[in-house]
Amino acid sequence: MKAVDVKGKSRSSQRMSEIQPFHVMALLARARELEAQGRSIIHMEIGEPDFPTPQPVIAAGIRALQQGNIYYTPALGLPQLREAIADFYLQRYGLRISPTRIIVTPGASGALLLALGIVLNPGERVLMSDPGYPCNRHFVRLFESLPVGIGTSAATGYQLTSELIAQYWDTSTAAVMIASPTNPSGTLLDQENLRRIVEKVQALGGTLIADEIYHGLVYQGEAATALSMSDEVFVVNSFSKYFGMTGWRLGWLVAPESHVRDADKFAQNIFLAASTPAQYAALAAFQPDTIGILEQRRAEFQRRRDYLLPAVRELGLYVPINPQGAFYLYADCSRFSNNSEAFASEILERAGVAIAPGVDFGGHEARRHVRFAYTTSLENLIEGVRRLETFLHKI
Ligand SMILES: Cc1ncc(COP(=O)(O)O)c(C=O)c1O
């Protein structure tokens, strides 16, 4: 029941006042407004692939609906899909993961919620990189726990290190969240640093939650999975990005065997199960023909990155290290502005290019950074850079 105040009006929890909306959403709304007025806008603000879901997946989804596959699945997910995901770990990483440890969720978002809900007590601290994926700190707050953003820079590839974790650890710290490749900078944790983090968190008695949603979208080096280093970590992944299924709302969590019963009862209570048609559709996501399509797209993302990275540097925006994955560039814009929000808004209004302000990803040097998403065609990126060149020369 909704709480009602003395004047009879619905009220909001204090938690709501602590949750920030994405600035980029306001920017996107303004971009749509300008488009409705006839302006052309180049979209580099959106963190989702511009490619449609691969055809074999769509066909499997339609078949599922036609065959009446619309009833709840078990809370842990469709058994065939859990097996298909386990097989994917064997094919991709040469790792044997028991399907019993795989929990199908409504997106990586559902997996993050499950993992945090299983692990956290009120008042406990969770370490994470700042900049980082903005929802993480709000997820942590949902469980009455404390997100601790650790300022990271290009010096550590915008990633936590085992030294930073040791430095910020205290007796009330329960968990560490990492992502590789990461949002907003697209940087990877290499095998050695990941191993050191896994070992450090375990030595400190904490829990590691590794977000591997951008695995598969790697253009340089290799993304190591935390699962190859320990069975006692929580690994989050999703069909959203590499598989091009953002709106289907489907992801997964790999949990330590000892936490699967908790995951089951928690999933039953918070979302019952992930979408049934989406789960049937995802059975086609690992087929060779689908993987063929996805690998072509990965090559296209790489082409875009290889164009945009030098072009953005040429514009005078500083990108200190090469992003190895995802579809983002995180650029220092301080040569032009120390207010990324105002800068992004001015670029939108005057140059017709939409990018995300750093303030969406935390507080650490956020006002001097912006994020470019190369989730639009190479032609659009070239046109966007041309417009930015004209605009920035006037500043
Ligand atoms: C690092 C990271 N984790 C999780 C998510 C949420 O993804 P999903 O659509 O699978 O819920 C995103 C979405 O942008 C993300 O960037």
C-alpha cells in the first residue's frame, strides 16, 4: 500500500530523492524534440547496439509465442537455456560451469539485483569504480547498503586494482563490483589484474560481483572471465549487448553453488521468472548462424572504434588509453569545458550531436569527461565528427 501523508497525498520514500535520473535521458528527450522540429541529430549518447536482434532469434521468439510458450518458467530459468549458457562457457572459454549455477534473469539488471540482494546486509559497504555504471550505486542503496565509489583514472584503466581494494577495505565492507570491459570507458581488466582482484577480495573475506555484459564486444586483447579464477564469485552477463537483445530483457547470473537456493527463493519473490518467450528466443542465440551474424557486428563495431578514436583525439578531446571493448569512448573535454553537462547540451543544440555527460557515471572528474557511444553507423560517426570539428573550432 502506498504511504499517505496527513494531507492525503501520496508520498515518496527518502530513497527516491537519493536516486538520480540519467542526465542522458533528458538529453535524448531534447534530441527527439529537435528532431521533431526537423533538425538532424547524430546520436552517440545511447548505450545500446543499433543492430536489430538477429533473425534466427526473432524467428525462435515468434515460434515460442505461436506454440503457446507464454507460461512462467521455473524461477531459475528454462532448463534448456541454462544448459545452452553452460555450453557457451565451454565453447567460448573452455570452462565447465554446471548449469545448476546459472540463473536466467530479466537482463543483467535482474542479475545484479539478485547477487546484491543475496550478499548484502544493511549498512555494509560495496566498493566500485567511479566512473562506473550508474545503476550499481542505486542497486546497492535499495538494499540499505552503502556504495563506495573509488575514483579511478587512466592510470589504472579506469578499473579498480587489488591495491585500491585493500586501501578502501574496512570491517564493514562486504563486496566489490567490477565490470570488464567497462562502461563508460570500454577498458578491460587484463587476466593478471583480474586474478589479483579475485584473490584480494577472497583474502579479505568479501564477495566479488563481476559484470561481464560487454564480453563478446572486445577488439583488442581478451576478456578474461572471473569464473576461470574462482567458483566463489558472482558473474553477471546478458543477452542485451553482444546478442543485440536489449528490449527482450534477458540476462543471467552465475552464482556459487552454495548460493543457488537463495537465488531461487529470491528470484521467485522479486520477479517470479524472466520472460518466457525471450528465453525460448535466446535458445537460438548460440547457434552457429546467429554467432556468425554477431561476429560480423563485432567487426563493424571495431571498424567504428578504429575510426572514432583517432578522430576524437584529433578534435582535441583527450582519450588517454585505447578502449579495448564495449562501444564507448570516455574523453576528457577539459580543453573546452569543465562542465560536461553544459558542454553536452551545447553540442546538442549547436552542433546537432548527442553525447553523454560524464556526470552520469559518478562524481570523480565527471565534469570534465564525456562519453561517446559508437552505436550508430560509420557514416553517421563521420558526419558527427565533421559537425564537432566545425563547432569546436568556434570555441
Ligand atoms: C555495465 C552494465 N551493466 C549492466 C547493464 C544493464 O543491462 P541489461 O540490459 O542486461 O539489464 C548495462 C546497460 O547499459 C551496463 O552498461
